[in-house]
Amino acid sequence: MRSWGLVLLCVAVLGGSSRVLADDAGFFKQRVQPLLERRCYECHSHRAKELQGGLTLDSRSGWVKGGDVGPAVVPGKPDESLLIKAVRHTNKDLLMPPNEKLPDDEIAVLVDWVRRGAVDPRESPDTERGGGSWAEKLTDRRRYWSWQPVKKQSVPQPTTAESASPIDRFLLARMASAGLEPSKDADRWSLARRLSFVLTGLPPEPSDLEAFVADDSPDAFEKLVDRTLASPQFGEHWARHWMDLVRYSDTHGSEHDPLIPHAWRYRDYLVRAFNADLPYDRFVREHLMGDMLPPRWNPTLGINESPIGTGWFRFVEFYPTPIDVKNEEIVVIDAQIDSFSKTFQGLTIACARCHDHKFDAISAHDFAALYGIFASTRTTMLRVNDPIAQHAFDQQLVELKRPIRRTLAELWREQLTHWPTAILAARDRVNEPDPPKPTDKDKPAPPMPPPFEPGTRSAEAEAFRWLTALKVAKGKPAEPLSVLARLAVGHVSNVPQTSDAIDSKLWTELANERKAFDDRRSTGASRFRWFAEFTDTDTSSLLTKSSDWFTSDNLEKTSLPGEFAVSPSGSVLTAMLPRSRHSYSISNKHGGTLRSPNFALDM
């Protein structure tokens, strides 16, 4: 029995020693080694450019051997260890670091390590990345307290009548363990003032302050809190804190400092989110993928709030005309990742751009993977209006355009009879130089054309319009009015304006010019290719197909030639539209996006 008892006693002692040793080794890896790497390795390691004092601290053998003045550490005796004397700056001839003394908490870590026996599991120095393989580092760093998932804690039992809140109970329990007592309750005037400044950033309204002071009910403070939280200023105040995190700005910040379109919509989105007490998990999801979530409709504004949350991606420095497009993309995504990691993770992961992180459990591979996610994201304008409400009157608008189309056709047919007269009136003025433009207020402005009222047939006004159109078309074979302009004035060198000359030489020269123009286009087509076109014709020679483009729903169809857009005020028409894709053919309130597929720039 005695023998077995002795054996059990030895096992117990050895087991206890092993646990102590393991704890000390963990203490070294988690607290001491990172401190040595950060503060000492630059001058006292095998990776130092120039070793100082002959001392290395990147292995146990290094500090055991010591440097020029002997061993650096005496295990268990911090007061006799040169390392501790050096960091304490008690000897003016032995100051480490030489420029600035370590903080007291870091010195305490080294003293504690030496006092506990200076356990150091490093058998040899690692000249790469500060010791140990990355897999080992990753395993160790994932044990850091900051990387552990939050665990549900049991709420301490209340000790006083004032400790009804779970938060208060935790605070009171921790204070009691430290021998501290809470301060006395503030007076009501101070309490209301503090509450208002914390929640709204503003002093309390005098009427609210007086009402709270006069309210003797037990829940008076709770009611004041509820009223303050319901204030619109609550969302405005706390949205500003979040805007600082995501680097909110109304401009891009480059030398041209262009405006960020609709930045204010994101600002107002934040205010509404805080005032609506939007759950934080939904809030974060809307920031990361709001355009892919089920809509969160705002019935008052008739908009989908979710996509607006992604607006923070644009709060980075953009250059409108970058010289190096790829470098611009890298800079933008790098800034987005930096903002993302600091805002949503509380981490600075920029170190992992080029190498594994020096302190946190983040590898360069992790950064590259995150970069790939951000690089695959396409920036675009999103429509947040309720599509049902926005398109509720589309069919009615289409029907209303039919009589406008018929009226325009009838008007154009009537005007055909006046065109010859108007063209002849304009022909003699095509070659006239434009009137000089005034350069200052003392010079008279050029004469304006006579007004053209709807329903009238002012010959002079029509002639002026033809004159403008013919001047634009003159000398441009691709313009439909080019031939008409030439025929109207006989604008050919050395060709008299006779019917015979026009019938022969003018047509010959026009044909030659058109052939030369077509030859130039053919030569250009053999050297270059059209990137895209949206007329739904032959696309075999295009670099991209229209079906490869990313389009919003109101840009999926190609309109017929002759489509037109109606102006909501002023002139009847905004534009006559060629065969293509147009978002505003029904209403100018219908926005749209058209984004190209990825393509390579051959520079």
C-alpha cells in the first residue's frame, strides 16, 4: 500500500509539473514571444541586419549564452537578469530599447516570465517569419482571447435594489471583486443632460427636462429614455458615428474631387435604420449584399432600403481618368478591404497584402481570397423605387403616345409642302459665315431666329431650322442630310449651278466622296472591331454580344427606329430615338443601367 501510495504521489507531482510547464510555455508563446518579436528582434535576432551586442533573443540558447556582457536572463531571478535591468532603464549604460523605455505593462510581462523560470520552448532560431511554421502560428493565434467566440455568461445575482439590469450586475460584481463601490446617483438635471448628449448629441429641451424633474413615478427615467430614443435626432447622431467608420464623403477625394452620385441617400438610409432600430445582423447583411436580399420596403417613401446599404463601397478615392487602370482597380479594392475589415471586424488586415500577418491569424492567402470576392463585385447604379408603383401607369403612357404619334405624322406631312420653299430660302445662306459671337457685354448678341409657335408655319423660322441642319450636315458624308445640303446649294468646286451640271458633275463628285468614305470605313473595320452595338443586327464581328451585357429590366428590349420620348414640360418631344435601347422612351423617371462584360485592355 505504501509503494502504491508513493507511486501515486509521484504521478500526481509529475502531472502537476507538466501542467505548470505547459501553462508557462503557453504564456511564453502568447505573451512573451510576440513582445520580443515586436520590440527586440530588429537588433537581437538572426534576422537583424546588424546584430547588436552579440545578443540574440530568437532562441533559448541565444539568451542563455548571452551577448558581450554575459547571459541575458537568470531564470527565477528577474532582479539579477541583465534583460530586466536593461528594459527597466535603471543603468544608464544599459538601456534597452535605447530610444524609449518600454511601457510598464510590457516590462511586467518580461519580469513575470523570468520569475516563473523563463520557460522558452524554442530550441533553435527561425529566420523566416519570426519563428515556427505558419500552420503552427495560425493554431496558436486562433487561441487568442480576441478570436474566441462569445460565450453566454450567467448573470450575477443582484446584491442591491439598484442592480436590476444584467449589465449593472456584471459591473457591480466586477467592482466588488476589486473592492470598489459605485458612485452615488446623479441628480435628475445632470442625468437628463447626460442622457440627451449621449443619445442625440444635443442638450435636452427645457420642457422635457422640467417634465422629467417633476415626474415622481418609479419609471420616470425609463420614459425619458424612450422619448429620447424616439427622437429623430437619435438616428442623426448615431449615424454620424457609423459614417466615420465607413469614411463617408460627398466627393471622391482626388485632385478633381468629383461628387459621389447620390451619397446623401446612404446618409439618410443610416438615419432611418437607426431610428427604426434595425437589427444589427440585418444591418450588416444589407451593407455587404443588400442588392441580393429580399426587399425591405419603406412604405412611406416607396423604396427598397436594402440595396442602399451597399453605398459605402463607393466611399474610396476614385480617379475619373486613371492612367494605369489596373493599378486604379487595385488601389480601390485595397481601400474597400481596409474599410471593411476595420468597420466590421475591428482588424487591420493590410499587413497580409504581401505576407502572412505578423500578429493576427490572417494569412496572405486569406487576403487574396477576400480580394477576389471584392474584385468580382460590379459597381453600378441601383434602382430602389417600388417597380410596381413605378410602372403602374406604363400602359396608360404608351396609349397616350399613340395620338401624339398620329398628330406628329400629320404635322410632318403638312410641312412637306413647305420644305422646298424653306430649303430654297436656306440655300443661299449655307456658305455664309456664322455671325460673330459677342466676347463681352458691350457687343450686341447675334440676331435670334423668329419664334416658331406650335401650329404656325413661319417660313422664315422653318428656313432658319433648315439652315442649321444643313450647316451641320455639310461635308459629312455619314449625315443623312449631307446629299441634300450639297444639292441645295451646288456646293462643288468649279461647278456652275445649272441643272445639267448638277445632273452630271455634282452627282459624280458626290458618288466619289461616298465611295471614299466607305473605303475609309472598310479600312478601319479591317483594323478595328466594334466593341458592341444594340440594334440587334448581325453581331458576328463584334467584340461582345449584347446578350453578354448586364442590363436592368427596362433595357432588355431594343426599340424600333422612330421611337420618341415625350417631355413632361415645354416642347412636346425630348428626342427622336434611333433603333437601340432606351430607358426613358416611356418616362424620364425610368432609370436603367447597362454594364459591359469584363474585357482586356490591350495597351
